[in-house]
Amino acid sequence: MTGFDTTGFLIALPISFVAVALLMAATFAINERAGRHSGVDVTWGLAFVVAAATAWVLSLGEGGNGRRTVVLLLVAAWGLRLATHIYLRNRKHSGEDPRYTDMLDRAEQRGHSREAYAFRMIYLTQAGSAWFISLPVQVAMFQRGGFGWLGYVGIAVWAVGLFFEAVGDHQLTVFKRDESNKGKVLDTGLWRYTRHPNYFGDATVWWGLSLIAFAMWPGILTIASPLVMTWLLSKGTGAATLEKDIGDRRPGYVDYVKSTSGFVPLPPKKHG
């Protein structure tokens, strides 16, 4: 049997948003108590798992069982790996993330409450973004039938993305662990072909998951979701923010930028 449970999907949409918003609200309360908001970065990956799990539960008996379970497992593998990686990375640093410090300092200077502004602009914004980007996954839960050839392509694309993200993160962790590399630029491994293999992998994961939804109607209507994720990672709060002023801290980064692709992996350029 093929088709799409439109009624169930429309009912699930607000419920999944509330589930993600509650997760972010709980994270806000915990982070306020800890005095730092960088913990929200751990919750980012978990928010997608919550959205997918909520849709999975609400689609019981409606969508294709094998399809639903595979999609949930793919999202969970990506989200839990990302959350674990960021948690292990952040626990080595006791201070606040400079991004959030700068944001809240500017808000306070404009007369805003730091707490209210943080909840609105960090937590609710991320809740809305995660919910919107996860729409292809939520659609896939209510689609009846098998994967189709495009669905299997989506799984392969997801695997490529997870490889770039996980291996890129591991290579960077090993590089930073060596004190002799302080102030240097990682330009080997996957980082030789793209300045942000982890961000490229992240975007690719979501294109892969979206292709699974695109295999059946009305998945293609959610194409804006992976586009938004790709923009955030390449031009928005991802690569562009990370590279801001980095050349002042690491002189070799200027040459690295000239020779290495900013996002999509490409052979290094030769320059004089």
C-alpha cells in the first residue's frame, strides 16, 4: 500500500514542535542554573531526534514500518553522535561560548533582559529551526510504502555525510590534542579538501534524509528544509561565523583559504 497520511501528519506537526520546544526550555533552565548557554549546542542534535521520535510514535500504524524505523535510526545515529561529540568537546572548557557572550552583551546594551533575550533568540530560534529542518523526516514517517530507488540513494548520501562529519570531527580533535599544533592550521586529511568537512557532512546528512522523503509525495514540498540547513552551515551561523577574524589568530589561515575549498570538497588549488 502506498500513499500519505495527510491528517495524521498535520496533527503531528504542532505536537512535534511542542516536544522540541519543551526540550529547549528544559535546556534553558539547566543552562541558566549553570551560568552558560553553550550547552544548547549539545541539545541541537537531540532536538532532531526528539522531532523524529515524536513523528515515529504518532505515525504508528500509518506509515511504512520498515521505512519509519530506518529513518528514525538514521536520525538518532546522527543526532546522538553530534550531541556526544559536542558534549565531550565542551566539557573541557569552563567558560561561555564567545558567540553567546557577544550576543547577550549587545542585547543588554540595548536594554533587553539577558535571560528573556537568550530564551527567545537562542533557544526558541533553535527549536523552530530544528523543527523546520526536520520536516522531511516527519513527512517520511507518514509515507506508506517502501523506499524506492531514490530512498536508497538517500541512505547512501546520508552515509557519505556522516563519514565526512564524524571523520572530520575526529581529525580536528586529534589535531587540537597535540599542544605543538597550537596556532597552526589543520590542512591534512579531509581538511585538505574542504575547510569544513564536518559542516559539509552535516548538510549532506540532511540531504540524504530528505531524499528519502523526496522518493514519495509530498516529500518534495519540504525541499526548503535541507536548503536552509545548507545555508546555515555554509553562510549563516556555521562556517562564516567560525572563520570570522580567524586569520588574525592564525596567520597561516589566509593561505589555507586561498588553496582550500570553503565547503564542498575539492582538490586543493596551487597558488604562488
